[in-house]
Amino acid sequence: MIFKENITVGFTYDLKDDYLAMGFTPEQAAEFDNPETIDGIFNTISELGFTVDKIGNVKSLINRLVQGDRWDIVFNICEGVSGVGREAQVPAVLDVYDIPYVFSDVLVLSLTLHKGLTKQIIRDCGIPTAAFFVVNHADDIKGHDLIYPLFVKPVAEGTGKGIAPDSVVNNKNELARVTKDRLERFGQSLIVEEFLPGREFTVGIVGTGKEARVIGMMEVIYKANESSGIYSYTNKAHYEKFIEYMLPDADAYEKCSRVALDAWKALGCRDGGRVDLRMNAGGVPHFIEVNPLAGLNPIHSDLPILARKSGISYRELLQMIMKSALQRLNMSFKIENGVFKNHQS
């Protein structure tokens, strides 16, 4: 085999503008990326010494593969459009062509998008998580034994979609009204769980399996002008106005790190992402959900923000993620002056 000096990286992504042009609403397109994110990732990975090729979404990937294009590895941040397995579409295609990729695999991305199935595994592994049930039809809310207040959200959405102040319900009438609304609006199952009233954190993780480590975390603090105390779609979209991100105290950091790492490893997540936690009334961190395809906008995404607050630059964050993927795949490389190069061992 002839070794190229630079490792070639295909870059798959969903550009938000493309979907808005197709008639998607801003909320429907909330998980897709803007040009600032795409350029930030492209430029940074290029600066790390890789030869980067912008591919685009899964249909563009398929067209390129049919034309015979190949890459040493693909940096995949595609969220997909249709179905509960939409985040796994690009990895599935790449598996068919035996092309390795950064971040989690088909199984993990299909599983973790479904919050109910994810919490079943977390619960069975003995990791703290709020009691819950899944609503497939309106009648499913009858006869539950959970303790109010409860929290209602779509089972397979991100970026706070479907989460609003009325997601916290205090009685059966509110539960019936909100579940009916969300079932109609999102056309998918819901998860209903006991509301956790304590402090809220998001934890950044890099690595896979025993190599996984917490690189930083931040506490979500609601400003005085935000009364709901809910990390909603609106609050996430306008976090500068409603949210303040703070570094946690040492005790919370230790407790949250343990729960987040246990969840990350139990679910088989890879290379980099986030775990969201919230404490119960007793101050015990509970698993809320995991994001194995965390947003990577250099300025506004949670993972880069918490990394930055922990003294890790955007370039260093992407370097850690790429290093994790290459090591996991046993791909031969070396780093000279912060630049990756192909290396024949």
C-alpha cells in the first residue's frame, strides 16, 4: 500500500439552508447546521493536517460513492430527516462500503435517538434515571403510577424540540392535554417521566470505552427573566438571553462525571459527545439523555462552550475527537506540531 502524507477526510452534514428552502419550518430544521458550523469544522480539521472533502447529506454521499469516490475516514454530523433511525443513515451507508467514520455507529445512533429505549438500558444498568413510560397512543397515559409533576417530550427529537413550559404537567388533565398536543404536532411517541427538580448539567466526553473521559461540564442556570426552569427549544435557541452557563463545584463535578461516564460506556458511544443530567430533590444526578452527535458550532453549541470554559480550544476539541477515532480504528498516524500525518508503522 502507498501511504499518502495527509489522511483524507470526507465530511457529511445537513445544511439548514437547504431544508429551509424545501419548506421546512425553523423548528423542523433546528437540528441541521448553518454555514458557520460547516466552515468551522472544515477549516479546523484542515488546519489539523487532514485533506477534507465536503460531501453534504446522505443523498450526496450516495451519489459520490456511486461515482467511485472514497475517503480514509468520514467525519459525520448528519442528523437525517426521516424515521427514528435517521441519525444512523450515513453510518449505515458507510458500513456497506467499509469506510470508517468518526463518532458512534449504526446501533448506537439508532438506539440513543429513542429516549425511551435508551432509558431502559440506563435503568437496567443501575444508572440513576427518572421513572418513566412511553406513550404511543393517547390512551397509554391511563393507569400509570408515576408521581406528579411529570415531564413530557417527544421520544426522538433533539435541540429542545417539543419542549416548552407546559411540558411540566401537574395533574391528569394537563397530562392528557399536553400528550394530545405533542402526539399531533410531532407524529411520534412521547416519553413521560417524573420531573427532576434539581440542578441541571451537561457533560462533555471524549473517547471510547475505557479511554472515555470527561473533558468538562457546565451547569445550566436560568436567568431572572426565565421563569419556567426548562431547557426548552426557545431557551436553547436564545440561550444568551435566558441562560447562563456556569462551571460546577468540585462535588457536583465528581458526582456528574461518574454518572455521565457510566452512561456513555453502557450505551457504547464513541469519540465525543454530551450527556445531559439533572439532579433529584436529594442532589443525586440522574441521566436525562445522551447526544452522541453533539452540536459543533464553534461559538454557540454546548460541547464547544463547555470545552472553552474548561480551557480547551475548538481546535483542541476537534483534535481530541479525531485522535480518538483514529486510535479506535487502529489507523496509523503521527502528530507533529499539532498536525496529523499519515504514518507507515
